[in-house]
Amino acid sequence: MNTTLSVRIKEKLAKRLDSVVEETERPLDYHVQKAIENYLDEEKDLEIALVRSKNKSAQYISSQELRKRLSV
């Protein structure tokens, strides 16, 4: 089931969105839905990261150590 959502966005953002719609030949609602899905996924990941960062018993490694372990 779909729901209609009405939002106001700045003209500059609308123009950028229109440009993407033209370039990809996909409808506006496709891009808006994907943008919202991605935003919500990022927010969820951020919340998980914040909770984990407060875990005093967690062990952390540096990005350098991670690269070493992954042999990159």
C-alpha cells in the first residue's frame, strides 16, 4: 500500500532532484523513496554505533590495525 506525502523543499534542491530524474529517466517518487530509505538506514546505523560506542567493555581497533588484519 502506498501513502501520499507532501513536503516543501528548497528550490535549489528541487532543481538538483529534477536533474537526477532527467539523467536517470526514473520517476521523481522513485528517487524520493530511495533517498528516504537511505536516510533511515543511515540513522539506524548511527544509533547502533552510538550505543556501541558507550559500551565500556567493547574492544576497539584503529583503522590501521583493521587494514592490517584485512591485509589491505
